Amino acid sequence: MNPNAIEAGPQEGAGKRALVTGLRGFTGYYLQQELERAGYQVFGTVLPGEPAAANTFAVDLLDQAAVAEMVAKVQPDVVAHLAGIAFVGHGDAGQIYQVNVVGTRNLLAALAGCGHRPQCVLLASSANIYGNASVEVIDESVSPSPANDYAVSKLAMEYMARLWMDRLPIVIARPFNYTGPGQTESFLIPKIVGHFRRGARQIELGNLAIARDFSDVRMVASCYRRLLAACPAGEAFNVCSGRSHALASLIEMMEAIAGYRIEVRVNPAFVRANDVLNLMGSNAKLARAIGPLEPIPLADTLRWMFQA
């Protein structure tokens, strides 16, 4: 773990039950570790067909009755809703909207009707809702301008959730890009790290001048845990490092870690004409709500992924 991370004592979650939807997803794995260290008893949902271990439930979020039954059994004190379709390039737009909007609604309805009001419900949205913003540093006052179905589904989820804010203490997280071991190579950084781990001599990428705000999944999990503890209900928060890195600098960092140079080929199919060159988030509002943030240096994250 990051030596500068804000750690929780086991008393934070002592005697409390945490429900994490999408427990076996990339983020769920790290959030479970974070919550258990803080003393929570963690329950979670997994996809139907996956083996259900202790404290897990194989539930389709679109099955309203099954979701209500699961929530009634868990009676959670805090909820982190991570389950959903997280890949922008997912091919089935209808499924994106069903899972990300209707599935979330089913969960909120179940929580509101279970007879045990949770202390905090965190919904994972996305910084994708901002789209191609015209400002380089994005704070929560920037108007949403979603540019794909995934982003529209997350913004629709946020609006839908506001219908439940008089009944549930809901906090919305808008994470920017983040990464770590276990993330699939359909995402940019795992693709780059994977090439170096395999000793590939060349890689195809898009515009190398593009710079983005990348965080370490461990910091994101820590922020989610701290948001659940503080519960600034009714608010939305960017979760980000507040720093941007160009793709070219990512390649240079990985070359230093792996000890060799790679040939980068720009594939025109990966270059979008309307891409904003430099985008990064402001985490000032988040820091005011949960305390100081200590982002993990990106080079440390890349080294962790390379050595995993």
C-alpha cells in the first residue's frame, strides 16, 4: 500500500455490514480489502453463474425480486454500488442502459424498502459524464456533456438517483481514469504494461500528445471507504489525482521500468478528431469532504503492475 495513504482503524467499520455490488470486479477486489481492514463485515454480489462463496450472492440486478431478497438478507449499514457495465466500447447499448440505470434503480428501491436504512450509499458514476469539456481542469461545477452511451447511462443514473435522495443518504463518485493489477487490457494502461511484460517490441496507440488524469486503484478504494464513513449525502465528487500524464510520458516511464525501448506506431483508428489534448480533474471538493489526499505516483503504480 501507499505509505502516505489515510488508513482506517478497525473501529471505523466495527459491527457494521458493508454491501459491495460487483464484488469480483476490478474495483470490488480492492474495495473489499480496504473495508475489511477498516473492520467491516463485507458482503457482495457476483454475476449469475459465478460460484457464490461465503457472504456473496449471485444476483442479476435486473431481477427486482432477487435484488430485494438479497438486500433483505444482508441489511447493509453501508453500500458501495460498483456493479455495472464499465467499458465504454461495450457493444450493446440497450444492455448498458438497462444495467447501469434500471439495475441501480432496483437496488435503491430494495434499500429504501428493506426496513433498515443504510448509513451511506455510494454510487460509482464516471468522469466520462463531462465528455469533451472545454476546460483543462474539471471540477464538479462543469456541465455534463456525455459523448457516448456509457457516459449517458451514468449521467442518467445520477439523475435517477436524485429521486431517492429524500429516502436514502446517497453519495455519487465520479472517478477519472484509474488502474492497477487485475484490470483488463481493453483499458489503455494495462495494454501498455502488458506489452512490456511480454517483451513486445512494438505497440499501436493513438495520439501520443493526449494527457489524462490517472489514479491508482488503491487510492480510489481508499477514497470510496472514506466517503462511506463521512457520507456527505446528496453530493457528487470527482475521484482523481489532480495530475495529468501524456501517453508519451507513460511510454517513457515503462521503458525505464522494463529496461528497453519499444517502437510506438500511431494507429489512425485510435485517433479521434475531437479529442481534448489535456484533461485532468480537480479533487479539491473531495479533499474538503474526506480530508487530505495523497495520490500514489503513477510510476509507482506502473512498477506495481509490471511486477505483479
